[in-house]
Amino acid sequence: MPSAPKTLRTERLHLHVWDDTDAPELRALLDANDAHLRPWIPFMRHEPRDLAGTREVIASCRASFDAGEHYRYAVRERENGALVGETMLIGRGPAGSMEAGYWLDAGAVGKGYATEATAALVPVAFDVLGLEWVELHCDVRNDASIAVARRLGAVRVRVDRIEEDGRAVDLGIWRIDR
């Protein structure tokens, strides 16, 4: 299987595969955004970590990127290099598909960054990786995330009820076809 590029550029953003040198900034960003991200991002249940734990997560991200399993990118503003979040293609769906995901620093919300960063992954999914579709999974209460799916041209195909941290969560499953 071909591999995704390690860096991508959009009009306002630079996306790059996580690197160990990103660990201090990522740690600070996650700590500063705990209350903002925790309701929506499942991996936040494992936070807070210390810096060493953050480095382990980054090493795991790099290994899964290199193995062609998941493609997780740091999202930085091109103008000043500030780390503002993450976008990703996660290989946990049926063959021929991946799930796109994203999260942003609370101060970067409302600027179109999640849409811009995730839109950069769509041609990678179809033209480089040869996928048939990309899914986005959004809590039905997360209006901001749903707006990103809509702006990307995704269509909601179903709602799945899952159990997360002892409570039922309804996930809208949105799909972009090749």
C-alpha cells in the first residue's frame, strides 16, 4: 500500500507527522485544552499524561504512520508555526475506508482550520491511498464537528449508539465517497 506524505501544506496551515520535538508543545496544548476537548475526544480519557507519556504517544503515532495504519498530523499555522491541533486518517473501518478526525485548540476554533486541515487529507485518502470512502464520526451534540463534516461535503449515513466511559453516546457517521 502506498504511504501518505509526511507533510502537507494548505493556504494557512502546515501539517506534519508528529515528531518527538513536538512533545512539549503537544503536552502544553492538551493540558490547556482539557476541558474543551474531553467531552468530544475519546483519547482524552487517558490524559493528563506527563511529558514522557506524551513522547510515547508520539512514538506510537510515528510507528503506525510508517506501518500505514494511521496517519496523524500535527497542525500548525504557517504564518507563525504555532501548534493549533491535529488531523488524522485512522485505519479502523472496513477495507477501502479510513476515518478522518480532528481536534483544535480552543483559541483556533471558528477559523476554518479543522475544515482546511481535514480537506487536505481527502485527496491523500483517494488519490494516494486509493480509498473508496472516508468516514467522520461526530457526537450528535457536537455542532462544530458536524459543521466541519458538512463543509467537507460529507453525508450522514447513520447514527451509531456506543458506550463510552459508562454512558451512551450517539455518533453521527458521515461519509465522503471517492
